[in-house]
Amino acid sequence: MARQPRERRAHVGMSVTISTAAEQDAEQILKLQYLCYQSEAQLYGDYGIEPLTQSLQDLRVELGSGRVLVARLGEEVVGSVRAVVDGEGMALINKLIVHPRLQRHGLGARLLNTLEAELAEQQGARRFRLITGHRSDGNIRLYRRCGYVPSNTERVSPRLSLITLEKEAVAQAYVASA
């Protein structure tokens, strides 16, 4: 029985493709985002968080202004991640989402690693930054496994502190080429 999750993990990893998001992916991304952020909203007792209130038009603007990747299982978008790189080479990564039925199979790490490699190579990103809530233990574990370290914690309300995690692009470039 212990082998079954590993076999499923390998199958999921091999059948999911990662590519640049296209305009026609916007609705699927938004629906997936809404599904994925339900657990975060419940965790913090706040269903007014931006990922749950973002409009389709705002998402389309993001598609055109930054780097957005999608993970597909056949025609279905089952994961996504977004980023923008500033003029100093800092990439702000946000909205890393994976369909709940495919979580904990390495897809989030694949999306993150692919995005980091592309941003370093194509846009000169030298550092990566993510922000997550202090109660989001699964997110924090994933980011740490991917080489991120906490750089700041900001208390934004009695129920929420935001943890900023960062890493250097050099380490990712080495991993991507290995």
C-alpha cells in the first residue's frame, strides 16, 4: 500500500504538461484559483481575500503583464503560477495553485521550478520572492523545500501575519541545469 502514492505521483508528474498561459486559459485559471483559495479563506476566516474576489478582466490584465504558466492534464488547467520581474531583477511570484486532487504530488514544485528557470533565463531575474500567510503550513513547507528562506514577517491584522520568503536565482540555475 505504501507504494501506491509513489506510483501515482510518477504518473501524475509525467502526464501533466507545463506551458505559458494563453488568453483562452483565463476562465479555467480563475475557476481553479477560486477553488484552491477556499482553504486559505477558511484558514484565516476571510472570504474577501483578493484571489477570491479577482475579476476575469483583472486576471486577463495579469496574463498580459507578467509571466503566467499553467499545468494541464489533457485540456484541463490543473495548476498555475504567476510572476513579474522588476527592474532590479527581483521576481515576485504569486498565486501558485494546484487542483486539490493533484496536490502533494510535486506539481507545485514543478510549476515553481519551471517559472524560476524561465524568469532567470529570459528576464534576468536574480532573486525570487513569495509571500504567504503564517498559518499556511503546506505552502511554507513547499517553499522551504524549493530553497526559499523567510526574510520578513509582517502582522497585517490580529488574524494574519504575512511571511516573505526569498531565494537567489543562482541556486535555481544550478538545479535547473543539473
